[in-house]
Amino acid sequence: MADEERAPRKASRTPDELTDLRRWAVKVFLALSVLIVVVDLAGRLFKDPTFRVDAVVFGLVFGTLLALLGLEGINRALGAGK
Amino acid sequence: MSTRLYLNEGTSGAFNIGAAVSSLWEQNIAGAFTTKKLGTATDSNANTNHLTGSLGNGSNPCDICYGQFLSDPMPSGVLISGTIRGNIVCREGNAADNLYTQLGLYVVDSSGVLVHTLLGGANSGGTEMNSPSANNREMPRNGATAITSYTTINATSRIVAEIGMRTESTRTTCQGYMYFGGGSGTDLPSGDGQQHHEEPVDRVQRGHLHAAGRWRSASPGGRGLRQLSRGPGPGRLEAPALRAVGASMGGLMEGLLVGLVLGFLLHEVILPAWVAARHPRHHGR
């Protein structure tokens, strides 16, 4: 009886589409991170030893990636207990 | 440590700029902007007495350029900061000329175009040139003078020193004597007032150009500027290496912070709003 009266478990409030979009955002920024590392290395090797991708660009891409990964991790950790 | 730079009047610059880099000068002597070499070693050529009469344009003050000197290229990522000081033998022809030494110090690109002003002249203090005998004078006129810092962003930047006099009179017939060249004697002592017997030993000395990180010869064989400074020294800002690292870390940290905010907004605001707009049934739950 007690089992029957228990409220049905709430469905996740996060639509599947949103989850997909967030995962795609992570993938895009991951790809961007790899790209700028490759550009930086290629520039130093083939163009000019002093070539550098701007530190602000590095920070921006890696910062965004960090934030996305961190929030995804938190969401997963919280969701795993449900 | 510091770097001592010499006004090598007998050696041409790597290229001739042919015009003033700065807007400091109201007048110049003939050939002042035929670029000569600013070296970390003297070319040992004889010093020359640059004597020019009829200086001054009737306005007080009036800055008159005597020479322009171009260094070898600096490596990328070099921090230039701290103070500059120098000494030169000079005199004025008349006590009413009110002549003082003047110095402009700049960073230029591979074409000689101004990139950064390290020192745009010094306009007060110091000791007037002596008359009638030539004495040692500090240049800039106040002795060690702070320069605005700059970090080179490529391996083609050079330093330009433009030297001259500043008359603080309305005379148009000032006579200025300035002895410069590489010279083969000993360097002038620092400070004003030492009589120097008209012997043309006249070097800019104790120029404090502080380098951070790896300051190395631009090419094997010492064509480039050699090792300039490491470790603490007089008149320099402390820990310049940390300042250089701080400058690049600053950009990285700024980017990281903006990126973190952007990531948060993307994850928690922009993407949910996008989904909510596409699927209104999820909205408001």
C-alpha cells in the first residue's frame, strides 16, 4: 500500500534535446581547443619560431571548455543519485 | 646589471630612417636624421664635435635634434623597462642660450616606424650646459629617468635613440656644441659637472634596458643585442622576469575568466533558452 501511495518518480526536467546540445557544445569547444593547439604548434614549426596563438584566445576557448565540462560533470553527478 | 649603449657616429644604422621617429623636435641640425648605429659596443671611431650656431626658432622651449641612432633587432618577448641614463660632453656658446640635453627613446618596427615611445624627452630639472668650456652632462637632463615599459612581440623591433638639445630661451642664435661618436677612451662618469678638457669622449652610458625571459643574441656571431641583464641591479624595477610572465599570464587569465562565464551562460542560459523557444511545452515547468 505504501508503495502504491508513493508519488511517481519525477521525470528529468532536462529535455533530451538540451542534453544533446550541451554535449555538442562540449565537442565543439574540445575540437576548437585541439585546433588552436595544432595551429600554435604548426605556426612555430613552419612559419616563425616566435609565432604564438594569442593567450586571450587560449584562455577563452579553454575557459569555456572547462566551464562546460564542469557543469556537465556536476549535472551527471547529481543525476546519478536519482 | 644594465646595458650600456654607445652612439657610434662612425657606423651607419642597419637602414636609414631618414626622418624623425618622434614629434619631439622642432629643429634639427644638418644630417641629424641620417641614421647611425646604437651599439652595445663602441666602434672606436673618433668622437666629433657637432657645433651648430643659429639654433632656436624664437619659441621657448625649442628642441633641436643632433643625431639618430638605431640598435640591432631585439628578440621577441623581451621586456624593456626601468630607467635610462646617459652622459655626454656638451656646451653652449652663450650663457643666455639656456641649453639642456634632450633624449627621445623609441621602439620601431623593421621599417623604422614608431611602435612604442619609451621616453618622449625630459623637460625639466637638470643642469644647464656650461659656457664657455665643455662639461659632462647627464642625458636625460635629470639623470636616471623612468621609461614606459614595452614587451617586444616579434624579433624585428629595434630601439632608436634621438639625442639633441633643448633651449629654454627665445633666442634664434643659440650655439650648441655636442661631442659624440663611439670614441676610444674611457666612458664618461655619471653625473653632471665633471670637466672633461674638451677631450671628445662622449658616450651614452649606463642605459638601463631591462630584459626579461631569454634575452639572447638575435643571430650567432653577436649581430644582435647581446645578453643585457639578469638579476637585480641599481635603478631597475624588481623582478622584471616576473613582470613579463605576469603580462602574458594576465591575458590568459582574462581569457579564462571570460571563457568560464561564457561556458556557464552557454550551458545554463543560452542552450536552455534555445530549447525552450523551440519547444514551448517544456517552458515554465
